[in-house]
Amino acid sequence: MPTPGHDARVKLLVVIAVGLRPKDLANAPVLRGLGAHGFAAPLDTVFPAVTCSVQASFLTGLPPSGHGAVGNGWYFRDLAQVMFWRQSNQLVHGEKLYEAAKQRVAARTAKMFWWWNMYAPAVDWSVTPRPEYHANGLKKPGLYSEPAALHDELQQELGPFPLFDFWGPRAGLPSTQWIVASTLSVIRRHDPDLVLAYLPHLDYDHQRFGPDDARSVQAVRDLDAQCLRLIEVAREKKAHVIVLSEYGIENASTPVFLNRLLHEKGLLRVQQTSHGELLDCGASRAFVVADHQCAHVYVRDAADLQAVRALLAKVPGVARVLDRVQQRELGIDHQRSGELVCVAERGCWFAYHYWLDEARRPDFAPTVDIHRKPGYDPAELFVDPKITFPKWKVATTLAKKLLGFRYLMDVIPTDPSMVRGSHGRIYDDDDAGPVFLCSDRALVRDRVAATDVKAMCLQLLAR
């Protein structure tokens, strides 16, 4: 039930439709209609155009140089560790949308699966994936929520959150369906003023098959149907609606292995262990944190900087190698960034792989393990085609899990050449980039900058 004494109605719904492009609207009549009723515009995103960076810009109105989320992960120099997919709200600098909304219009916020979703006092209801890692090696689906009881209430109502449909070879529509249902449940129970919902599944097939494949087109149609469920409720409550994407996805089929080059040249060092070679960041003179079409290059000694830059600039697939001064052009000049930042050429993307001998690969390489891999790995969306009977291998591994034995779900290819889509660089083709849709023509403009989204949301909340 809505909180007693509060004006019980949603005022603004903001939906991130991951990977949605202007050209996709041809297969999305509901979203196309939203734009026709209000307005649709290309969205000028930030670099790198990846989830955590762009969402931080939506929330703060700042580029990565201001909010510090320089990628989906980066090198924590004081820990000598690469960390990806952190969730703490405190890692993002600057005033957030929900902080400003609470202060200015006393808005109550529900943040459903947006990133930076933990320990944000100004958010009243939040839910985010939080897998459970057991001491015996077992990994189980889990959620983190505020209030703490919320995720249990939602799972009692809707069934368990489908974590393995949220990321991995099975990733697809069920994750978006569950998030939509949970968002509608929170609206029904609490009627927040500001609702932030993140719908992920379009991203998966766009990366697997390329954004224009027939399977990706069907994913657009499925997204449209799920958005309708949210938009209909928003209309009933006379709420404003924004649907936007963080980035567009382009056809990309060429992985670029910068870490392997640095390893061959003796600049990157590995630690030999009983479970394979581990990237030894603190001992390396130079290494790369690969993140789609952006690569942060961390160079320990200034004396190596020019040589490393010259080496990487010659690599096919590298469009630019930015030093600190040039990083200002793209708003990525932050202390968390690499001393150098590489931008991929069109059709290319950066792979994290650093080992030179496949027999010495780390044991996590053929698994879905987003926290131990020192870079993004889109090959986690596939089952290794070299496995003769993949369903049998998965079934026998799951049997070990159910019996309580330790197990390794090593079914992911370590050859990422089957990936067909990527993102991260700034496109010069609006149709391939992200899109902004708004129900209110009063805010109409020809283009929308990612750094303007916060201010536009606050305008709508105040109307």
C-alpha cells in the first residue's frame, strides 16, 4: 500500500532499454508511439559508452572525469587489483538524481536494477543482483535490496530471480520479464514518485549475433512488449515517461588482444599458480583493463609511457591511444583512468586475455566469473562450440552442484571470435547510437546529452 499521507502517484518513470538504437524503433511500435506522442532524439553518450559510466552520467550530470566511473571496472592502484561491477553508490562522485529529487521535491525513489544500487540513503526502495557464494564453491542466485525484506517479498510473489538469465549463456528475456514484474509490484505496493527501471535483455543478442540479426530484431519486439507493461501503468497514474539507452551496439567481430602483446614484450607479468596464470598487476610495468571498445592502459613507470604508447598505436584495431591531455577531449581524464586509454576502431573490441599458452589459462577463464576476470568477457554469453555434448556437460555439472560437491562450470569459450556486437566508442552514425524518448513535448530538443538527463528528470518531477 502507498505510504499514508503521501500524494500517492508515480510522477516519473525512467526506463533504461539497454542497447536500443533509433533504427530499432521501426520494430518497436509502443516505443515509437511514445516518441511520436512526446519526442524522440539521438542521445549523445559519454566515453566510454558502457553501462556503469553512462548510468553514472545519467545520475550525476557529469562526465566520467567528474564522477569517476571510468568504466565497468578499473585498476584500484592502492590494492593492486582490477575490480569490475562494483555496486556501491559511494564510488560515484557528485550529487545523484535521487539525492537532488529528495531535497528539492521530497521525491521517493525506487531504483530497480540500475547500477550503483547499494548504500544510497536517498533511495527508498532498491533491488539489485547479488549472487550468493558459498564456502564450498557453490554459487546461487541472490538479490540485495533496501529495505532488506523487499527482495524476499518479491521472490515470494514472483518466484526466484532468474540470475542465470541475467548474465551467461542463458541470458535473455526472462531477466527483463522478472525486472518488469518486480517494478510493477513495487509501484503497486509503494507508489514511489521516481521509478528507475533497467531492462537488460536486448543487449545480449545484439552482442551475440550483431544488432541487425533476425534474433536481435525479435529481441527488440520483446523489449517493446515489456515496456508496454510499464508505460501503461505510468499512463494510468498520469506520470511522465522517459525511455533511453546508455549506448548503441555496432557490428563488431574482431577482438584485439593488447594484454597478450604486452606479455610478449615482457611488460605484463603473470603469477604461476596451480590453477593457471594470474595477471600480476602490481608487478607489471604495463597492462590493460579491457572494457568493450575502451581499454585503460596502466603504466607503472613514466619512463615506459612513450614506448608503450608507440607499441599500442601500431596494433591493428586500435584507433587512438590517448595520453592524459588527450583524455580531456573525451571527458575521461580521471585519476582512476589508465595513464593511456585506447579506443577501438570500428568493428573491433578489446579482449582481456593475457596468457600466451592455452594450457596455462586460469581456471576461471572458461567460466562465467565477472569478478575474477580482469576485464569484460562477452564470450560468457556463449557455450564453447568445441564441447561435443554441451547439454550433457552442463547437466552432469549441475548434478554435482545438487549433490553438494564442488564443481566447475567450465563451458565458456576462451576464443571470443564468435562475438558479433560491441560498444564503447563514440559513433558518428546516430542510427547506431543510443536514443532518448520522452512523453512530454515541453522538453523537446533535437539531441539530448547523457549529462543533461539528470536535469531533465528534475524538470519533469517538478511539473
